[in-house]
Amino acid sequence: MLLLATGDTIAHSYAPDRPGVASGAELLRALPPGVIAADVVAEDVMAEPSWDMSPSTMLELARRARSAILERGFDGVVITHGTDALEETAYLVDLLAGRAAGQGAIVLTGAVRSLDELSPDGPRNLASALAAAADDALRGAGAVVCVNDEIHAARWVTKVDATSVAGFSSAPFPVLGRVAGGRVETLSAPPRRPPAFGGDPASDVALIKTYPGIEPVLLTAVVDAGAQGVVLEGTGLGNVPVGLFTTIAELTEWGIPVVVASRCRTGAVPLDEMRLGTGLAARVGAIGARGLAPSKARCALMVALGAGGIDAVRDWFGRL
């Protein structure tokens, strides 16, 4: 098994007598004897803090996880990661896993408490993630997040509490399972696998939160700055202010895909199949996010842009 360690809270200590960041090998050595049943190779990855992580670093982690299984022969991969953007990296890893998802488990984990705090959650989360990655039960599930002994699908998981060790949720979807006694107890089926990806993902995709009175120039400004695609965080079932429609149509004509997600939980219904009065942006060329949270819709658009032009992006989202 391969451990890709990116530092962040799970590896941090601020204690005056032992400050610093533990390496992946040091995190493994700190676990009690007998906790790790598999042979684990630790590799440290230079990465920004989770809250400032660049798309290129996220993509690098996804590629390293995939190649570890397909090219290097590892049975599973565990990635330690800061919790702020854990769900985005997990979903990007999931989208790019491809055939690797069927040949080994890919598990991401992190911690809310640093190593020097009372009852740090990092060691337990790491031990559970290693146990999950070694279990055949997760083969085919794609990338998952393992925290607080729960296993969440990358597509569904969201950080909902910044201070709780139980701060991640998949609601309204179920958790995939839990780790107990060093084994995975499966509780539900994972979401269907995403469409195959083609080409190199784009790294410059903008995410804009819409609001009443939003100026359309915000959309053209991010495109002028180099964005290859735009995700709009709308409301309800995928609604955005009508004042943006002309700009959405123009960007679509220029070959810049505009994907509409919602700040609410929605179903995976195409935007143009919404009931009358909702999803109107589809009529001017917008693409629906198929129920994805806005931040994950951004990851999906990054990958979809590797497939080609706007028609290819529309087709890819239609199969998501």
C-alpha cells in the first residue's frame, strides 16, 4: 500500500517541545504496534495548506494515486490531506481514477485536531483509512473519504462542521460503510462511476456565487482573466438571475461552457428537464451540474474540458 502524505493538521504539532510537521513515515511509526496489517510505503508530497491548495497539486495527487495502482502495482492508496478542501480533492481523484478504481482502494483522510491537542483524531483516522484501503470491500467504489471511522463516497461527502471530529456528512445520501475491528462493514452501495475522462483536465475554471443583482460583467471578467469554463452557484433547483442569461448565451457561443449548480441539495436531473419555471438557464446554453455541489461541479468541469469543446463537455455531463 502507498501512503501519500501532504502534511496539514493531521501531521502538525504546535507543542513547544516538539513543534513541526511529521512525515508520512513518522505518522506510521506513531501508530500502535499491530494496527497496520499491510506493508505500507510512505511518500511525502509537497503541498500547500488545504485551504490554499492549487488545482495543479490536486491533479498531481490524483495522477499519483492512479499511477500507484495501475503502474506501480500497489493494492491501495491512502492520501492524508487537510480537511478544508478534502472533499474537492477526493472528488477530483475519483473522477480521474479510471481503471484504478476497480483494482485498488483510494482513501483520503485528515484531521481536525493537531497532534499536540487533547485526543487528536489524526492517528485514528489514519489507522482506519489504512484498514479501509487494505480491504477488498472498497474495490470498485472509487475514491472515498474515511474520517471518524465512517467511509463516505467522494461524490457525496461534504465538510459541515469546522471543529467537530464528526464534521463530514454525506446526507441526504448514506455513508458507504464504517471501519470496525480493522475491517470495513459495508452499509450501502457507492454511486455509479463517472464517465471516462479524455485529455488533460483544465486547471483554470471559475466558480461564481450568484446573488440578486449580480452584475454580468463578473462572468466576462473571469473569462478575460483566462478561465476556460465557469460554474455558477445558483439557488433552488438550479436558478440564476435572468440578468445573466445574455452573458451565458454569449459565453456559450464563444465555446466557454457555463455549468449551473445549486447551493441546495438537488437531484441528478438535467437542467433542461426541470419543470416549467426552473432551470431556465438551459435555454440559453447553460449545462446542469447533475446534483453536484458547486465546488464539485468545478472539479467535474475541469475534467470535462479535457474531453474537447463545449459539445463534448455537455455530453460528458449528460453521462455523469
